[in-house]
Amino acid sequence: MTPKAPYNLHLVSDSSGETVTNVARACLVQYEDVQVTEHFWWLVRTPGQMNRVIEGIKAAPGLVVFTLLDGNVRSLLEQACRQHQIPHVSAIDSVMQALSRYFQRQAASEIGKQHAMDEGYFNRIDAMHFTMAHDDGQSIETMGDADIILVGVSRTSKTPTCMYLANRGFKVANIPLVPGLVLPDSIVNDTRPLFVGLTREPKSLSDIRQSRLRIMNEDRAVSYADLDNVREEVADSRRLFTKHNWPVIDVTRRSIEETAATIIQLFNQRHHPQFQPTSSTDLKAQPETSTES
């Protein structure tokens, strides 16, 4: 069977395009065997800009998904799509309509309002600055000011998970577990931050470390990636997590987003105990066994 040519998908937004892109890609992952060429049209706010977008859509017809609040600009796009029989859909209309019915009032329709430089915006910026300053065990003297502290051996995705959480407004620090290095009591006994242990299956961890050594062309001691040594590191880390009763997340088959979502769930549960986690996954630290899991 001859594969079809890539489908055209036009993503049109009057703002940064973040919303329409996230919605589209959350849906596209369900169509693994479909080739799609994405066309991005951001910050479309005037009739002149929209006319140029329409010309681009006509040159490569395909589904149009949009987030547009200005009625005149939106009307131009919808009329052109109907005229040329191009399928089109708003990414947020159904949600906005449901909210309007629920709140019994109309939305303000202010373009880019979700990106306003308000208190929440500056809190996220502060969180990112804090997180960068406390990456990889840095600034230990102020680490207790963190909302969340991630602990784990090398290559358990601590830094990218911290940055993702910081973008959500959490002040996050991370501490690498290095063989022979004892963590200060002043940190591990601090009860204010939420400590979360990150771990990974030893075989997967060994493979990742070997790949990193090859990429970086590093002549590091072989123990860093040796499977037996990695097993011992993971076992030691799990014993530490159990000792302090820290929740543990195995990141072996989790994306950064999934790991972060679980951490946020734990954080919210800690501050709002009445809300129980929806996941049935046991996140409590467990004694290490002889298996690789």
C-alpha cells in the first residue's frame, strides 16, 4: 500500500501558539502512522496578518486549528476556510462555552492574557532562578528554602525535572548521590521541603551512563557505568530513601512530564491531605531487594 503524502496541519494563534500547539500535539500522538506537516502562524492579530496566513493555507490546504479571540480576525479566517472548503476548528471554543455557562458570564476575550506579567509570572521567574542556583547540590546553605528537593544518583533526570517544575512555579533543588559522600544532616532532616527520591532500573541506568561517556568522550573511571557498581548505587539510594521515609519515583519508563505530575500530586497531597492521589502506584520507599527493579 502506497503511503499517503504528509497531511498539512495549520496552527493559528493570536498569541504565542503554546495552547494550540499543545492541544494539537496531545491529539497527534494517537496517530502514529500518519505523516503531518505542521505550519505555525503565531501572533496573528490584524486583518493584514490574517490575509497572509490565508494565502499560506490556500497554498498548502489542510486542517486549520486556531485560538483567536478577536472577532474580526477570526471571521476572516472562518470565511476563507468555508469559501475554499478547508476544515477548521477552534481549540478552545467548547471549553470557553462550558465555562461561560457555568460562570453565567462571558469571557473578557483579552489576547495573551494567560501570558500577562502578573504576580504569578514573576513567581515563576523567581522559581526558575532559584532552581538554577540550586542545581546539582549548589547553594546548600539556602536549599532549605526550596518547595521540593529531588535526590538521586547520577542520570535519574533530576535537572530536567527540576526545570519543568520551576516553570510551573515551584522552587526546586536537587542533590546528586555520590558514592562515599554523606549528605549534611542540616539538609536531610529539614522538614519544610518535600523530599522525593528518584531512581532508575540499574541496567537502564548503566546503559545511559555508557552512552553519555561515549558522547562526551570522557575517560571516567569504569565504575561510573559498571552494572554491578550501578546496582550498588541504586541499592544505597533506596536505603537512604527508606531511612527518611521519602516517596520514591522510578523514572525508568516515565517522561519528565509524568514524573513532574506525580511530584506535584505528592506536593499537593502533603499540603492538602484531604485530596487523595488518583494513581494507584505505590510511591513509598521500599527496602532494596536483589532484583534490578
